[in-house]
Amino acid sequence: MIDLAPTQQGRDVVLYNLQACEVMGISPPEAQWLHTDFWTQRAHGKPDSGRGEAVIINEPAPMVLRTYCRGGLVRHFSQRRFMYNGLDATRPFRELQLLHTMHKAGLPVPLGLAGRVSRFGLAYEAAILMQQIPRCQEVHQRIQRNAMPNTLWQGMGEVIRRMHDIQVYHHDLNIHNILIDDEDALWLIDFDKCGQKSGHQWKPGNLERLQRSLLKEQAKSASTYYFNDDNWQALLNGYQQPIASSPNSR
Ligand SMILES: Nc1ncnc2c1ncn2[C@@H]1O[C@H](COP(=O)(O)OP(=O)(O)O)[C@@H](O)[C@H]1O
Ligand SMILES: [Mg+2]
């Protein structure tokens, strides 16, 4: 566990991963950076894909702010609220800890910079601020346009295997939550509700979810969606034959 230096700022408790801020070369985030309104009012960032809760920020540093919500197409206020059971059980506390653990293990994940927990009686709302992966797109977007060589599908399998080897379960491993940058490095994102779990029986479920998401997007796609059985086999090969250090370890 890393010390997240919780600091009370009015109604908010702000969590800081100061080590990650240092790695990114930025000073500790200001409390207002943890509020979507701050960025949308200044038009510094634009609300992006996903559930519309992630804001891509470029200045003063490349970051992403994600407000936690309950999933689905959420518009309701109350769906941003969670029962408060202590700071260390909150979404941002857990996700920042997990990102830290994965980063330490050399997994390609964004640095978790800060979190916000705002109390409303027994409930709370929350957000997480993280490093923006530079010059990247979702693998989903990439394969809408171009075929990806099987070496990359294999690399995807390897990265997932490395995540599983440190017992990290991904709650929503879909093709939007794997990013690829302009050097073809793969990145895993979106670790809300994820965590370290013992055993192995849950691991195939993560892969099945990813395959379902690829097939679903393929079925939805009006034009060619560059995904086939051969690609999936390459991914499984990568998963089954992990290598000690892959080009993705940074
Ligand atoms: N660290 C990041 N760097 C670059 N882009 C990101 C990053 N995190 C999220 N995104 C983009 O924003 C989208 C939504 O973010 P995500 O964390 O998956 O939240 P959700 O799926 O809950 O909306 C992602 O699919 C990706 O396109
Ligand atoms: Mg997502």
C-alpha cells in the first residue's frame, strides 16, 4: 500500500500519489482539478467516449479525469453516489492503490495521480485523475481502420497474462479498455471495481469478456472490423506463453 496523503479540502478529501506526480514531473494536483466542471467550463478538455465521464486534459499536463458512476448509460445524479464505508474502501482509494501496484510490477497502465471523495451524508461521489497515455487510441478504434498484425494480438495476450500473473482481475476487460499508442505499445486502462484476487478460476472469464466485446463490436460495425479467429488464436498464444519481459514493460 502506498500512502495517499488524504487531505480535507472543504467537502472533499483529496488523495495524492505524490510519487506518481513526481514521475510525471508535475506538482501535486489542485483540488479543483478533481472536478469535471473546472475543465468543461474552461474548455481545457473535452468530454470523451465511454460513458461520457472521462475528460481528456492537455494543459497544464496530459491527464484524464474520470468521475465514478454505476455503469450503463448513466445520466442520473444518484447513480454517481456510493455508500461510504471508510476512505480505504472508496473507489478512488482502491483504484489508485491498484494502479500503483501494477505500475510497480512493470505493467503498462497509466500513473494514478490523485483522487477525490466528496461526502454527502452516508454517501459519497468520487473521481480519479490519472496520466493520459500519449498519442494513443483504443484498440477498438484502430481495428475499425486497419488490420493489426498477429504479433500485436499476441502482445495483447501477453499483457493480459502479466496482469493475471500478479492476480489482478479486470472487471471490464473490453476492447475499449485496451489502448495502443503510436509506437504500437499496448496499455490497459479503466480499473474501477478491479482488484487482486486469489485463485485462477476467474481468469478465463476476463478473456471471454474481451472476446465477446470484439464480436459485439464486429456485429455492430457497418464496415470491415479487423478481427478474426486467427487474431484471437494469436492472442491466446500470447496469453499461454508469457515471456519474462515484453516490449510493453516500462
Ligand atoms: N489514461 C488514459 N489515457 C488516454 N486515454 C484514456 C485514458 N483513460 C481513458 N481514456 C479514454 O477515455 C475513454 C473512457 O475512459 P475509461 O477509463 O475507460 O472510462 P469509462 O469506460 O468508465 O468511461 C477510454 O476508452 C479511452 O478512450
Ligand atoms: Mg472504459
